[in-house]
Amino acid sequence: MRCVRGMSGEELASFAAEDFRDVRELKIRLRSLHGFPLCLQQLLCDGDQLKDDDPVASELMLVLRTAVTAEQQHKAAEELVCYAADGGFLEVARLLLQAGADRNYCRYATGCDKKMQWDNNGCTALSRAANRGHVELVRLLLEAGADPDVQDEDGMTALMHAVHEGHIEIARLLVEAGAGKDLVDEEETTALMAAAGAGHIEIARLLVDAGANVNLDDAFGTALMWASSKGHAEIVHLLVDAGADINFLDSSGNSALSLARKKGHGSIAAFLSEQGCCEGPTPEAKRCRQ
């Protein structure tokens, strides 16, 4: 058996000669065992540093770098987004941040292994962790000064990712950190509209209580129209109580009431009618906007 030892002589891993094709594969194992980022590992054999494609020697010593060099910045940032944030590996993320990895680095599709790629290009570690639901990793990144309002190529922020996936604790952390509540994605959709459409009542309440604008609209309509169309009665009540414009009409003249009726949400339609909501699309509905 072969082994890897730390600077103080402790055994970090033992393995058979055929377990690893090269040094890189061994580094990946050490990362999974101990949380050591790949870009910070230096493996030495008789004092000589081994390259990633070198064969694995019999006795190795691991030296862990404490700072990222200029040449390593890209790899460190990629590892933070593609590995640590994606998988929720807190210790790997902590070591990378302590070593100086860019906490606001935006990862594009060509930067990671194919299995780590996802649809949204330009995501940060914070957005990735928020999407995946890694609460403690989001907390760590915010404490390290990560910007919650960086938008990816689709205009999505970390808060929007958390809202879309229904991660209430992460949404709360981001709101408390000052994340922009009324930012819009490329479809002009806000986090509140997304919560209303998905039926995430606790997140919608969080955003309303935090002062999110209830009357912004995208191509579909306002948050109230999203909730009315999707049949989310609690959110409809929440938004009306928060001062949502019940007579807003979309480009086709539809109101929240007409959308609720079209979708067969009778109780929502009855409630909106009681509140004086215009039917739309009718001349009377249009006059309600004047």
C-alpha cells in the first residue's frame, strides 16, 4: 500500500498502486476525504512537486497552499462555483475563500466539466448555492462579502434562484443581506411574481413584508395576476391586503378577475369581485384604469 502524509506526518490516505492513474485522480480523492481544494494541493515526492499528469509515487507528502496565486485565480473561482457551491461542500468553499478565490466570479458554460454545467450561464457561487438549497454555504458566501445582486445571462439573481426553487431560508438570508427585491430578469419578472406564480406563500409574504413592489408587471401581468391565474388564493389575499392594484389590465385587457375566471378559480374570482375588481376585457374594465 502507498500513502499520503501531511506536513506533520499524519496519514491522509492509503491506496493501492492501481487505484489512481495519475496525481490528479489522487487529488480528487483527497478533496472528497478531507475537503482540500484541488487548486491548493501540492503533492511532493522526495521534495519534488508532482504535476497532475504524473504517475502516483509510493510515498507522498501533501502541502496545502494558503493563498491563491494570480495564475490559479481562475481555477480557484471555477472550483468554488462548479464544485463547492454546486455540491454544498462547505469546507472546500471556506478554504477557497480564505485563499482568496473571487467570491463574485461568474461562471460560463465553457469553464466547468460538462457534468457540472447547467442551463444558466454567468452564475456566481452564491446563485448556484441558492439554487441548490445549500443554506450554510449561502451564509458563508454572504459573510465573505458575496454580492447578492449579480445577475446571470438570464437576469437571474441569487434571490430569484432561491424563490424559483422554494428555498425560504435562503430567500430570508438574502433579503436580510440587502438583496434587491425588485430586480427583474430578462422577462421583466421579479422575485415576487415568481413566488406568486409558483404558490410559495411564505416567500411571497417575506418579500411583501420586506417592501417588495406589488404592482410591477412583466409580459404576463402583475404578481396578483400570476397568483389569480394559477389559483393561489392565499397569495391573492396577501397581495390585495398589501395594496396590489386589483384593476390592472394586461396588454390584452385581462384583469386578475378575468384570468381567475378563465382558469376556473371560482373562489378567487368571487373574492376579487367582492373587492371591486373589473372583469376585463370590456369597455368598463378599461374605464377602471382611467
